[in-house]
Amino acid sequence: MTEQLATHRPAARLVGTLTVAGALAGLLLVLVNSWAEPRIIAHRAEVLREAIQEVLGAPERYETLFLVDGAFTSDLPATVDSMGLDRVYIGYDASGRSVGYAIAGGEPGFQDVIRLLFAFDPVNGRIRGMKVLESKETPGLGDKIEKDTAFVAGCSDPAPPLVGVKPGSRSDDDHEVDMITGATISSRAVIRIINHRVEELDPYLRAYEVAAAGKGAP
């Protein structure tokens, strides 16, 4: 009996030590997460603000429009949670005139989901700029969607739906965008994101423009 007790004591100590260590590790993870999460959220918000300014050409101001019951509004009802709502960002110049909408979207690329922001002017039906927000595409290849100046510039004035063509083969067709050599999947993903989001939101944006014109610019 004495020998059995002596054998069990080290095992019990080990279990106790592991339990305490596990609890401390869990507590540490909670503390680190509670410290890091607000900073991550703040960083993402700042990245988004800068991207909105960039794609809309540094507007005087911008505001968020939420899609509620089939219509965009800047006045979110108090009973509605904005978390799951689709949204766009409308920019205004110094005179209060709309300069376009910044629209976010994301779809799978070659490695992972590509998230980007682009500017769209529903009045003349043009894409006015594009900025990649998140991408894990292959360095030197897929990441050219944000580093290839010709591709980025090519996303600054086409008319959706965009059509990707081989580099150097673009015609006078306003819908065509030169693809990136060696990064076809990634560049097609960018085009797909823009086309899908414009197709989804264009009717609502046009309706908002008509309603805003009817009551005067803000």
C-alpha cells in the first residue's frame, strides 16, 4: 500500500502541474487576444479609410451607406444591426456632389481569398480605381495584382462587365482589361470580384442616385 501511494504521488503532481500550466496558458491566450483584437480592428479600419480615400481620389468627405430592405441608406434604424448588412462608401467633393462609390468584395484567388476595394461611378458606368486590401497570392506572381502598375491602372477607367484579355491585345473596347502574365488566376479573380459586386449593387446604387437627386445633394 505504501509503495502504491508513493507511486501515485508523482503522477498526481504531474497532473496537477499540467493542469495549472494549461490554465495559465489559456489565461495568457485570453489576455493576449483581448489586448490584440482591438488593435487589429483599429488597424483594419485605418487600412479601409486609406483605401477609400485612394480609390475615390481623396474626396472631401465620405459616408457609409447600408443596404436595408432593398435600398441604400445612411440613416441606419436603431433596431437594425449593421454587422451583417452589405455596405458601400459614397464620396463627396467640396460642393457636396457625389464622386462615386467605394465597394468592397472578396473571392478566391490562386492561394486564398482576395479582398479588394474599388470605386464605381454608376452615372457613367465606370470603374474609377482599385486597391487590394488582403491577399496571400504567390510573391512575384499573384501579388502583381497590387504591384503591377499597368494592371492597377487598367482597372481605373473600364466599363463593367470587365473582360480580361492577353497582355498587349486590348482593343478599344471599354470593357477590356489586360491580364497579368503568370498571374492569370489572380487577375481573373480581381475582374470577377468587380463584375459580381457591380452586378449585385448597380440597381440599388442607381436607385439611390435618383432618390438623392430628387431631394437634393446632402
